Amino acid sequence: MFDVGAPELLVLAVIAVILFGPEKLPEFARKAARLIRYVRTMAGSAQEQLSKELGPEFSDLDVRDLNPKTFIQKHLLDDVDPIVADVKKEIEDSTSVGRDAATDVTAAFEDVRDSAKTNGSVNGAAVARVLTPFDPDAT
């Protein structure tokens, strides 16, 4: 909620000591703690009263679910997660197929290069095998 880091907290503490003095600072800290406790108690009693007035059919109602962001995340995005997992798996599978094909082509090019080094010429069948990633006899 509040994005206060250690340096900001230190600056606030120094400002509080300067403004209120070291003798009044513990008193203000106690008052702030009492205020926070009062607000928490008031929020808890409001939540209990809301649950009591709505009745037993809304006993599993969580007040945090009334936040629009939480509501959308709970009811819409949870249904999308399995779909996203399936899409990720398909992408990984297709990537691995492409990686395997690239490995095969690289190996074929190395075969052509090696045969050219040993024979002094390029074998036409080896070049055709590199340029056609499918079986020419099957087509």
C-alpha cells in the first residue's frame, strides 16, 4: 500500500524527533498505536456486522473479494491459467521441434563440408538432403 523503504523511514524518524522532541515522541507513538488498534477493531466489527446481516448463505463471503481487482483475478484469471499453461507447453514443444530441425540441418551441412574437404567436390545428393528437410523419396 505505502511504498516506504528504510531510507524514507529513517528520514521520517529524524523529522519526528526534530519536530516533537525525544520526550514527547513515546507519547505520540502510543497514541498512534491506539489509533491503529481502534481502526482495526472498527473494521473487524463492521465486517462481523456485515456477515451477520447478510445471513448464513453469505458466511463464506470475504470482504477482500469486494475489491474489483481481487474479484477479477479470482473469477476470471483463475479460469485462464490452465489455458495459459497449455499454450506454454505447445510453444515449448514447437520450439524443441525447431531446435531439433536446426540441429539436423547443421549436421547435414557439416557432412557436406566434410565430404567437400575429403573429395574436393560437393556431392549433389548431400546438398539436396541439406536443402530439403523432408524425404524426397516419400513425396
